Amino acid sequence: MRDAETISMAMTAAETGHLVLGTLHTTSAVKTVDRIVDALPVEQREQTKSFLAQSLLAVISQVLLKTPDARARRAVCEILIMTKAIAKLIQTEQTFQIPSLLQTGRDFGMQLLDQALLAAINAREVDPDEAYAYASDKRPFQKLVSDPGLLPKADLAGA
């Protein structure tokens, strides 16, 4: 969904009871929500936030990373499941707080991309150098890996 017209059509279909699956080129679940709201004219944004809070069920953001042997790729996903708390953050324009709910929302099936990256590294399912490059918060990411030898040597002074 690249433009306001397509997003509006998808929202209309969802309002009439259709299951709508869409793709957006974003790097996180929060950026996906923000992109949908920001793509529409200012006069439609309040309605869009209410619509998302009531109708959106989930956002899955994925990256495809090389396996350690570089023969294949594995999807690593950030998962947002709509809850009352997330709906309220969307309606009140506080989407910047959603990552903390993703981080603690495992019981709802949610996870941050960084959590999924760490799990994939520790399971030796992805190339650690590439996974590290996708981490949004490098310092805690490096500290949480169970085998620090997996991580590339990096200059964290600028991180």
C-alpha cells in the first residue's frame, strides 16, 4: 500500500467485513502504523487512528537474513498484536511507546525485532553479522547474546 487512495480502499474493505492483508515497506510495526496514518490527508487522520485502533488485528514486520552457511534465508519477525493499551497509544499519538509493550507482550504473542534477532542468533539460524546490523538498539543487543563470540567486533562509540 503505497498511497492514500490504496490505504483508504483497504480501510473501506475492512470496514465492510473483508479480511485485508497489505504490505508496506517499513522497518518496524510502529513505523507501519505511523506510515498508514501519515499517508492520509490531515483531515482524515483522527478517523484513521480510530479505525486502526478498532479494526487492526496485527502487524508483522519481517527481515530476511542469511543463514550461517549463506545457502538460504530465514524470516525474522517483529509482531504487534492489537490490545486495548496499543489501541489507546495509537489514538493518542503515542506510538513511540508501543515498543515497550511489544517487549513485554510475549503472552499476547508479541515480540520486538531485536528479541527475534537474538533468538535466531542463539539458535544459530541466522548470520550473526547480518542480524546485528538489523538490531535497532545495539548496546543491549550485544549484552544479551548468550554467546558474545557470535557478534562482530564493532565500534559502539557512535551507536
